[in-house]
Amino acid sequence: PQMPHVQGSISAAYTWDVPYGKLLTRIQYIYRGPLQSRVYNNPLYDHTPAYNLWNFYASYKPDHMHWLFAVTCSNLSNFAGVNSRYTDPYGSGQTVEQYVPPRQIFGTVSYSF
């Protein structure tokens, strides 16, 4: 239990020469196959479905400066997937699900010295 038969990720990145600096872009695809949460394989409680996620990152570094500007977007498509599932084995029958975090967008401004 708790191990999908297939999972993986692939990403592609490219650095662009743009006016007055460099722009780095990166896209990432993540796939996690379905899995059984417990060894009992009860389809009502133990099946955790597969999911696909896309993440994006971009940063701009001006020439001859110490600044860096970046933006990151995780779960680009805002997929509401189940990351894991746990059913209490001690008779209460409670099932808890951990969800994939919703779309999150972060901005960063940094200065290196």
C-alpha cells in the first residue's frame, strides 16, 4: 500500500536573452498514478486516484545588477486532487484525506551582495 505503480516528473527550462537582462522560464509536469491506501483494498475507502500537476517558474535577472525578480506558480491548473488517504484501522472507520494544495502564486524580489 501507499506506493503507486507509476509516478514521475519532467521539466523543461530555457534562458532567454531579453533587453537589459536574462529571463529564465521553467515548466514542470508531475504524474502520480493511483494507489491503494491500505492492504485491505476496499474500493470505497482505500482507492486514491491518480493526478497530474503543472508548475511554472520565471525569473528576470537584470544585467550588471544584484537584483532578481521571480514568480512561481504551483498547481497551475488548480487541480483538486487527493494526495493521500488514511483509514483508521482501530474500528472507528474514520477516513482522512490529504489534498493537493490549491493553486499558489509566489513572487520574490531578492538582492545578492
